[in-house]
Amino acid sequence: MPRRKSPGPQVKDKDQYEALRDKGYSKEKSARIANSKNAEHRGGKAKKYEDRTKQDLYEEAKKVGIEGRSKMTKAELAKALRNN
């Protein structure tokens, strides 16, 4: 397989860039993803379900429309929210 031209110094993670290009992503999208290396770490502000009260989980389930929530235990509410 012929070696591709280097994506340039503006791409932070060249290995990830090349892997994305191999999957068929465009040059622009591959560079954008490779340069946002810590994008998956931007969240994390919400508490874990286990650290919340049953009432908190119930209110969250209500917001997203989980049916049968009034009869669920805390563990069941957490599972339903994860699978929603």
C-alpha cells in the first residue's frame, strides 16, 4: 500500500488521523477529530447515578419519558436511564 502524504503539522494525532482516513472519513473531518483528542473528557459534570437520590433519578426519568418509573427501585431507575 502506498504511503500517504503527511497530514501536516496542524494535526495533533497523526495516527488517529490516518486511521480515520482509512475508514473513509474526509481529510477535514479526520483532522477535526484528531485535533479534538480530549473531546470525550469535556463532559463529566453530572453525578453518577449511584450518587444521586432516588428522587433525583425519578425526576430525570420523568424528563426523558421513562414509563413505569413510579414503581421502579433506585437501581432500576439508574438502569433505565443508562439504557435510554
